[in-house]
Amino acid sequence: MSSTQSMRAGVFTSIGHIESQWLPMPQPGRGEVLLRVIGCGVCGTDWHIYEGEVTAGVRAPVVLGHEIATRVEALGPGVGGLTAGQFCAVDPVIGCGCCAACRSGKVNLCPNPTIIGYKLNGGFAQYVLAPATNVVPMDEKVGMAGGVLCETLACVIRGYDRLGFVAGSSAMILGAGTVGLLWGQMIKSSPRRKLIQTELAAFRRNKAKQLGADVAINPGDGDLENRVRAELPDGVDFIVDATGNPEAIAQALPLLAYGGTFMIFGVCPPNSEVGIKPYEVYNKEARIIGSKMPPQTLERAARLIESGRIACDQIVTTTRPLKDLAVAVAGFNDVRESQVKVAIDPWA
């Protein structure tokens, strides 16, 4: 096939297998946009899908990748408000449109969504299709890193809205990967008393300090409670889990202050469990809440990135070619001491 009729893509064919393939060039239908992929971030969810830990809503063979920086290539019938060459981010979540959640504007809670990079071909390819309503233009000055991080930041903004952070409060973020560092960027800009961040990898602990954490702690040292209590004797007002690790959640729950809020933001394995003491929840008037995907917060994320207040180039730390996709996904957890976000450039 010639490059005008086909595109290069990394296709998830089955658990543990991603293959480089030539696929037919997608054509935009009514209400759709054909987007040229500038870069696509490798997410922990991609690794969970690759390992077979996440299967709900995934339809193999499929091109993974949902953190997508793009340019508009072509518009389908009925699409206005976008022009060829425009730099854009993509909201990958497409609700069914019929359920109670969708009708109330909570597309992120749709029980049967169609997600770009899960059911529909995603961003680990040279081109991707998306509904025009899911495409948000950005100033191209944000670069590939800004476009790649926009979807994740939209998720964090949703969580921040739900968290209800109160000025003058203390906060602790569990984890300093991409999600944890973006959370750190949000909290550091709030009028806080103290921001603590935990992280096993020294490289990422240092990154957390560089980007605004007041204290960075290695939870693997076995002294987390004493370290935190030394900084905040009465506990932490707001704790956000950005690890998706049940053990990290269990370790941090007792450190919640009276009247505090604990947010489960990281994606834990579906069947994992964490024990709680109901009396402590009652006695502390604690809130334990969750947050899932962005319901129409991509626009806000784009504008925040454009403001320059998010250190995108400090978080997207390396770019790899499409031929390295399988290695990058399989080795997602092996680069913690040297990288944060790895992005794939399908044209490299």
C-alpha cells in the first residue's frame, strides 16, 4: 500500500501483543474529524490493557492510545468551527447518549461508553478519527507535550473540582508519576498550608520537589506515618491517591485528619480491596470519594495549559518512535527512575 492510502499504526492484537501494521487511511464521516497525530502518551491504562488487567470496553484488535496531540487533517460533512492544520487535543470518551448519566451531562459515568483507544482506534497511529464535539483546539505554542497531557489534566481538573480543596489546608498526593505531578501542579497553585508527595522512585521524588511539593517522602522506607506526623501532627486534610495501588491507599488512610477527605483517583485492579474501620470514618467525619475521567473538562485543561502554569515539558520526559511502542507499553513500570511520561511520535 502507498502512504496515501494507508497509515502506520501499533495494533493491540491480544494480551501481551502489539504489532506494527499498515492500516487503511480512515475517512471522516458526518460530524467527524480526521486528525494527524503529533504525539500520543503511553498511559498506565495502556499497560493494564496490554497485561489483560483491564478488558471492559476494549475491543481487540484495536489501536490503543487516548492521550493524543493532533492537527486537523480533514473535516467530515457537517463539521464547522475547525480548520485544517489546527492544533488540537482530543477527549476520548464518547457516551452512549441515552443513559441517565449522559442525559445529565455526566458522560464519564456512562455505563456503556465508546472510548477512543479502547473500542475505536486511538492515537498510536499516524491518523485518528474523532467526533468534532470531542476535539478542542489549542494554541500550538503548547507543543506536543501540552497536547499529550491535556486529556490527563482534564481528568485531574474533574478530581480537583470534586475534592473541594479549602484554602489553608494541607494535602498529600500518593505517587509522582504523570497523574501525581499534575495533581501537584494543581495543589501547589492553591493557597495551601503544606503539600506532601510520596513516591518510591528517587527520580520522581526529585521531580515532585522541583515542581512544587514542600516535602517528598519515600513510602518504602517503612516510616511513612512518623514522617507525615512530623510535618502534620494532626494528619492531612486532603489525601489523593494517584498510584492505583491498594497497599498505598491502606497505608495512607489512617493519616487523614479529622474532617478530612480521601480521594481514590488512581485506577486500582478491579477486584482489589482495602479494609477500612467504619468507626474511624464516623469519628473523623471523613469523606472517601472517587473521581473518574473528564466530563467536558478538556476545554478548561487546554486553557490552563496555554496559560503556562503547567510544566508540561518537565512531565513529558521522552519521545519514542512508533516502532518502539510495544517495548514502551510493556516496560511502562520499568522507567520510573529515569522517566515520567513517555510519548510516541508516529512519524519518527
